[in-house]
Amino acid sequence: MLLSLQKGKNMEEKTNKFHALQLFTDTFTAETVHLTNEQVGIYIKLLCFAWTKNTKPFSLQSAYRICQCKTNECESKVDLILQEFFKCGDDENHWTHRRLVQEHEYLTAKYKRKSIAGKKGADAKWSANGKTMAPIPIPIPIPKSNNIDYDSSFSTLWKSLNIKRGSKHKSHQLWLKLKDNMPNIEETVKIYNQQQSEVEAKFVPHFATWLSQRRWEIDEKDQKHQESPANLRTKMEKLGFNFRHSEENFDYFKKNGKEYKIDRYDKDHVIHNVE
């Protein structure tokens, strides 16, 4: 009985380990056309790393390690790739890639269906003897403490923001890395509040996004002449795109059954595919 259970467990682990990752070259090229060669390399490394880990969540430190980051500049580049292409859970230790997760689940289900025929014989044998195989319980993970020791300066900054959006934890992590190259607390708060006062509340970006894109460096003239969402939508509609919704600093559109997004703060208005 124990031998049979162990054999089944080993078979499942082997099935869930896929050494080859299918790459849809057209989609990948379209999604990374705006990246530098170095950023593309970082993205590929993180994709391969996530796939070898069966798409299980990985930590921010693991991402730095796999990309061999030894400087804050390298870590900032990794942060940008994670923010754009990956999804974060409750904290920095839960980064995943939605498309990879879906692909892994599809392959797992496919090979599991193929093994059902072989398992039916073993199930029939145990049922004939009046025995049943008890399910293996899945342990419930112990939740981590939410108590985070924030830097006192950051706490002052956060309290002074007129609009607080996004994760305070993510914002704190980014601020720790960027604070030496940023204006002082008062000036940072002034710039952020001034910029957000000029846009609708629903278009205010997460503070972590604002930090990662170094928006405090945006020139006031550029800010005032930033194209309004209404003008951008009008231009897109003339090109055959239908406006869907807005999320953070992105406007989402649909055309010919495919979805696209545009960063309103991107002066070139590069059109990105949405997975």
C-alpha cells in the first residue's frame, strides 16, 4: 500500500516537471519590442527560472540572484521587468507569471489524463479487496505575520500623500533602493501630490509604479502637456481600437478580438499586447 502511494507520488512529481518551454515567438517579440537587449535577457532568465520551479511563486531575492545582480542599477532593471510582466501576491516572495502558470496547468492536465488508464487498474484491485486509498492531506501553510517595520522617514512620506494607491510594502521596498537618488521627503511629497492633482483619481498610479518609473524626474512642461486620456482614446478609436477600461496608468483597448494596452505616460504611446 505504502509502496503504491509512493510510486504514484513520484509519477506525479515527474509529470509536473517539464524541461521544455514552448515559446510563441510572435507574441514574445511584440511584447518585448520596447525593451533593451539587456532587459530582454533578464526577462528570458526569469521565465526559464519560473518554469524550472514548476511556476511556483519565487521571491524578489531569488530573482536578483538568478539575474546575478550585484548593483542597485541591475536590481532596478529586474524590478521593472517584474512589474510589467509578472504578478506579485501579498508580499515580495510570491512573484508568478500568469501565462506560464496556465501553460503548466494545461500540460499537467494533459499528461494526467494519459496516466488515468494505468491507475484505473490499481484502483480496481484495491476496491475488489474491500480497501480504499485514503487521500493524502494537503498541509495548510502557516500565514506569515503582517507586521512590517517601516522606515520612519517613509512612514512620514506615506502619511503625507494625498492619494495612497497600491501596496505600501512594495512602495517601501522601492523607496529604500531609490531614496539616495530622490529629492528630500518634503519635495517628493510636493511633486507627487502636484502631479496627481492634475489627473482624475481613477488614473492615479500606484505609488510603487510612480517610484519605479522615476516620475519625480518628469519635467513640469511635460506633465502639463501630457496627452489627456480622452485625446488618446479618440486617436485609438480612429485606428479601429475600442476602449475597454483603465487600470493604473494604462488604457486598455480591443481590436479584432485581441486586447492591447498603452501607458499614458509613455510619450511614444507604444501599443502592448495583453496576455
